Amino acid sequence: MTQYLEFEKPLAEIEGKANELRAMARDNPEAGVEKEAAQLDQKANDLLEQLYAGLTPWRKCQVARHPERPHCQDYINAIFTEYTPLAGDRNFADDHAVMGGIARLDGRPVMVIGHEKGNDTKSRIERNFGMARPEGYRKAIRLMDLADRFGLPVITLVDTPGAYPGKGAEERGQSEAIARSTEKCLDITVPLISVVIGEGGSGGAVAFATANRIAMLEHSIYSVISPEGCASILWKDAGKANEAAEALRLTAQNLKEMGVCDLIIKEPKGGAHRAPVDAIESVRDALITMVDDLGKLSGKEARASRRQKYLKLGSKGLAA
């Protein structure tokens, strides 16, 4: 059953009526309601296109967080072959919010790492809703080191509201782990490609996405803080998240304009959650192209170009 977002309520009503008519037609084929159901389908299709053609930043946040949107595990299962998961940070524990391992992309060996949110209540609790603890970032560092040693391109799939802010995480060095992971992203001599598939929240995302190429799905978001957190700080009112989302310039389109995002991957009409197979296929095609492109660089060139990318961020605005 489709889960509708708040702004999709008019669409839910139309699609609900169309489904009722089709059910009526199945029970009573002589009712002659097929034509009316088809007209409602067309009306719903037009409305869907209209709604998603003009999404505000806040609505994009809602789409990026949609529970039926494909998550890291869905992408790994569909895109990569011979995936061998690697677990643990060799120090404290295995963080289930971060998954990763060696795999093949179109026959080429790669290291894939990503945040996993889970897809039902049990798995979301187990995965801590995609919020990594220090051991998750230390696991990512270990896997990036391994990839660097064996010359494997690193692919990261970013989907997190942010790093976990719990007391235990802070005691075990959350900030240090995030900083070390970001440093490792800049230090490895193999190509690093990041795809923001849903939410890219704060340092929790930067620790995976300090990459040669950053691609974002059309309705994904990437920001220094959540709109709710920003509104709570600036206006002491989380209810002003809509205004905060506008100010944060967190959409893929905003970030492409600013030079943070290198590629926007188009989503199916109505978002990735409506046609996950098509969305995953688009990500696969983009990954193959980016890995092929970056594969032409030497190790020194890959590292140098990555560092230059981040040194140049914001320089356009300063020059003006």
C-alpha cells in the first residue's frame, strides 16, 4: 500500500477512488466503470507530474525521507555482484547503521560503503535509523584503507539524518571518528564516488561524501543541519522547518549551482519510492560512467583533484 506524504493528499483521494472503481468492476463486470477509472488514472497522473514539477525545498525533504524510498541495501543487492560484507571496526563493535564490503560493479572490483536506515520497525531500530556511531565511521576508515591497499575504487551511498548524538557515542569519540573518516576520504589514492540517495545530514554525511564526484538523486537533500534543527536554533521553533529548508539551500539543484554536487540523477515521476527499480537502474548507470571516467586518473591525480575540489568550494563567492 502506497504511503502518501502530506502534500500528496489530493492525489491519494483520486487514486483511492480509481481503485474503488476497479474493485467494483472486478466484482460486477457489467457496471461499466472502467472508463471512469481510466479518466481518474489520467487525472492522478497529471496531478502527480504537477506536484513533483514544483517541489519546494521542504517538500523535497519529505520525499528524501519517504520510508518506501530504496535504501543502501536495496542498491547494493540490485547494482553490485559478488558482494562480500565486511564487519566491525577491529576495536569496539560492528555498527549496523553502516554496511560495506567488496563487490563488483559491471564486472569491476570496488569497495562499497553506505548508511542503511532499515525498512521496517525492527530493522530501523537495529540500524539505528541510519545514524552511525563512532565504530561505524571507524569501520568505514578500515574499509577505505583496505580499498586503497588493493587499488579498489570506493563508492559510498549516503543516507543519514546525521551521526548518532548519544552519550555513549560521544564518550567513544564521535567527533574524532567523523574527522578521521573525512581525513581518510581526502587521503586515499583511489577514486572516491559518493551518491546521496536520500538524506545527507551534517558531518555524518561529509565523513562519507568528501569525494572526487558527488552525485545526488533529484529529490535528495544534503545540508549542514536538518531544517527542524536549524529552525529550533534560529527561531526556537521547529515548526518553522519550511522557512529553514529554503534558507539552507539543501536541494540537489541548489548544490549543483554552488559546485558541491557534480551530477543530479533524475528520479522516476513521483520520486524513487514510486519506481525503485528505475531509480536504482539510473544510479547504476551513473556509477559505471563515473568509475570509468575516474579510472583514467593515477593515484596521485585522484587524490590531488579531490583535495582541489574542496579547496575551491566557496572561492567563487569570495572572488565576487
